[in-house]
Amino acid sequence: PETGTQEFPIPANVFAETVTSVTHYTDRLFAFRMTRPQSFRFRSGEFVMIGLPNAEKPVYRAYSIASPAWDEELEFFSIKVPGGPLTEHLQKIKEGDTVLMRKKPTGTLVHDALIPGKRLFMFSTGTGIAPFASVLRDPETYEKFDQVILTQTCREDAELTYGRELVEHMRTDEMMQEIVGEKQLLLHATATREGETKGERVTTLIENGKLFSDLGIEPLDPKTDRAMICGSMAMLKDVEKILQTRGFEEGANNAPGSYVVERAFVD
Ligand code: A2P
């Protein structure tokens, strides 16, 4: 079979779920949805290990769940890496195919790891937006914060489509409008290698203040603001450095703080 599914028996102790839809955004990015096991519980922002039943010992990679905890399906947003041990095959999946998922979700980009605040900043590059796609669809986010600010930095404009469509959906869908309620959801998306925003990494925009002036909001303040960061190793390091310089302290599930970082990667 083309995708190699069903060639090998399903390993013990993993969920075997069925793909319900696949959307390709660019030649490097795609999203898919699959069935959710009845017994599977997770917190918005967590990740799971996923794989394909195409080998005796399947390759598993950490994937943030992009759908919120209340969704009856599971959504993932993935990069396509040529020759990547998992994504080389995963990018070819189609509706009806089987995806394996280990049973235990985990992660730090969760409300439990943050102390209360007024504004929630979610800083992402590339597919680092995935956990925030979950968090920003969760009612708890708007119960806990007055303003939610999502940033995404990508090389090309087309890579920003998933996030833009998601935020547009939050603004136009009746059920999503109810989730956001009187609170505010803002998006700042920049393509660094083309167009008007060329060179505008989020780190640069925080340092020169353009992020805040563009959105018409106050600069970062550790007294009122909380932050979640997800992206490449270099981006995590740079954003963390900025936050720490401004008095933010890293949180964890067992010791909440003013910012949290996810260090689980795909390929
Ligand atoms: P740039 O185009 O200036 O390198 P990558 O594909 O290399 O992970 O990059 C994805 C996006 O993240 C790109 O827009 C890239 O900007 C940006 N980026 C890379 N490194 C950093 C960093 N250290 N801080 C902020 N943004 C970064």
C-alpha cells in the first residue's frame, strides 16, 4: 500500500486512530485531523508521541495537539521533512489511514504551569503555533486572561495561513465567538524572508517595540503578562533571554511561573 499502513500489526499499548481529513498548506506544511479515543484525556497545549504502523518498530515523534481539549477529534500541524524518519511518510497520509498515538500526553504549555495574569502572549515560529491553536480555542484561556496575543514568525507568507485562518475562525464562528466572549484575541504574523515584514523576527519586534505599537498594546510587563514559547531551539533561547531580562520567571507544572517553554520537537 502507498502509505504502508496495515502492513504490520498494531503494537500493544498504543491507540490506532483513523485520519478524518488532511489539509496541505505549502510544500512544507500540512495539518490533519483524526479520531479521538474515548478514554483519551489531555490538557490544551500538551503533546503526544505519534507514529505510523509502517514498521515492526514504528518511529514516534512528539507532536503538539493543535485541537482543544473539548474537541471530539484530534488535530495536528506538521512540517514535511524530506527524508525525515516520520514526516517523509506522514505527509502522504490520506483520509481513512491509521495513525498510532502513545497513550500519555504531557507538556508545559498549559495553564497549570502559569501563575494568574491579565495578558497571555503566545510566541511561535513555524509549526510551533500548534499547541497555541489548542490553547486559543480553550474557554479556560479567556476565563483566565483579558487579552490573548498570538505571534507567529515564518519564512514565507503562505506558512502563516494556518494561524491566520484559525484566528479568523475564532472571530467569525458563532461558537468560537462565545468562547472568546468579551475578551480579546490578537494575532501578529510576520514572514521574515519576503514582503513588507521581511526581517521582522518576533525577537526584533519585541526589542524595537513594533510588536506592541502594531497591535496598539502596552509593552511586556511581568506583573500583568504571562507567556508561552514554542519554536526552534534558537528562537526559544532568544525569546527566553528577552523575557528573563525583563523579569519573567520560567514555570513548570509543579512550580507555576510567568512564562513556559516547550522543548519537544518534530524530526
Ligand atoms: P529568519 O528568516 O530571519 O531566519 P526556521 O525555519 O529556520 O526554523 O525559521 C522559522 C522562522 O523563525 C523564520 O521566520 C526565522 O527567521 C525565524 N527565526 C529563526 N531563528 C529565530 C530566532 N532565534 N528568533 C526569532 N525568530 C527566529
